[in-house]
Amino acid sequence: MCNKDIREYANKRNVRLWQIAIELGINDGNFSRKLRVELSEEKKAEIRAIIDRLATE
């Protein structure tokens, strides 16, 4: 599975993928499709930052 690290990180922090999609300004279905292909490390870092921010709210 591609981007398993992102999926697990979000799950551990109790952040849903649809919440990340909203922060990225895209539809949750589009975000799920993006996760089918391995993301760049830069994009993963951006998503981890979003997860961290959402987890502390």
C-alpha cells in the first residue's frame, strides 16, 4: 500500500483523511486517489504538519 506511513500517522493522531483533504483544499475522494501513488517527501512533510496541527485542535 502506498503512503502507508501517512495513513498510519493520521490514524495514530486520530485525524481523518477527509480532515486533511479540507486543509489541502481538495475533495476527500481526490485526496484518497492521490494516496494511491507514493507522494514526494516534501508533500508528506506538508501533510504531517497538517496532521500535527489538526491533532492539537
